[in-house]
Amino acid sequence: LYDKALEGHKRSLDIHLKVLGGEHVDVATTYDDMGTVFESQGLYDKALEHHKKCLDISLKVLGGEDVDVATTYGNMGRVFESQGLYDKALEHMKKSLDIHLK
């Protein structure tokens, strides 16, 4: 099932990149979704790579106080927690919380 999910996300990403370009919220969301699938597979480095791509686009397009940015920080925090990197997890979860509290 993970392979099918990633295949669908990859198709979606290809279409979004072609139609919308690389700096669009839909592209960012697709990267985030792919990161979540990789996390579910225990592929934490790939998960972080995709969440980071999402974060970079989201910060540029939406700014640092958007709820989607907060969600991505939270997703990254969850991956760091799964890796046992609790300081990094806490740092990212705090960023997420700070945005939600604004």
C-alpha cells in the first residue's frame, strides 16, 4: 500500500510541478504527504527530506506564521521523536505550538 500511495503522490507532484511550478502550496502539501508515508515506513531520512522541502516552500509562499507551516514543523518533530532525537523533536514541536498560539 505504501508503494501505491507514493506512486499517487509522485504523479500528483509531477502534475503540480508542471502546472503550478515549484513554489506553490499544493506542491508543498504533496511533499509533506510523501514525508508522512516515508515516516510510516520507518524511512526517517527520506521523511525529513520531504518535510523540509515542504517547509522551505511553505515559508517562502505562506510566511512563518501560517498553520500549514506549523503542521510541517509538527510533522518534522514527530519524525525526530521517532529517531530518538528528542531535543530536535522538542524544538520543532515548540515552533509548531508557537505558531498555533498566535
